Amino acid sequence: MMTEERQAQCLRLAEVIDAYRVFPRTYLTLFFSGYCWLMLESWEWYKHLDYASIEVANLAALTAFPVILLTALGGMFTTMYKHYQDTGMDWVARRRVIEEFKERPEK
């Protein structure tokens, strides 16, 4: 069974993890790293195409999928970052409410 002190420590730790938003930052970092890797691999693939043997129409068809994929993933990253940015907790306002609650006289 958890003591009150242990429970308070766990809640403080949860607040720290929530305040620094460790998991969303890790997820965004991994996603952005994967996006950069995919962009680099696409660039390397595109550089090594044999232009002499491929017709212009085939080249356009070959490059359409990577371009669409990178554009879609870039849009997803932008949306995720916007959501991450908008969902942060206002810790200053939260502390102010807690202090006001503590200053209230008990009935």
C-alpha cells in the first residue's frame, strides 16, 4: 500500500514528466528523424536513376510516389507539432490557482 508521502512523490514525478512532455517530444523527435532519413534515401535513389534509358513520362511516374509520400509525411509532422504546441499546460496559471486555493480560509 502506498503511503501519502510516496503518493505525493509519484504525483510530483508525474507533473515533471507532464511539464516537460517527455513522450510527445520523444515521438516528434523520432518522427522527424525518420522523415529526414526517408528524404535522404529518396534523394539518393533519385540521384542514381539512369536518365539515359528512362523516358520522361516514366521518370515522372517514378518520382510521383516519393514526392507525394514526403509531402504527406511533412504535413503529418506539421499537424502533430501544431497539436503538441497547442496542448501544453499553462503551469504558471496552474500554480496561481493552487496558491489561491491554499490561501482560502476553510469553512
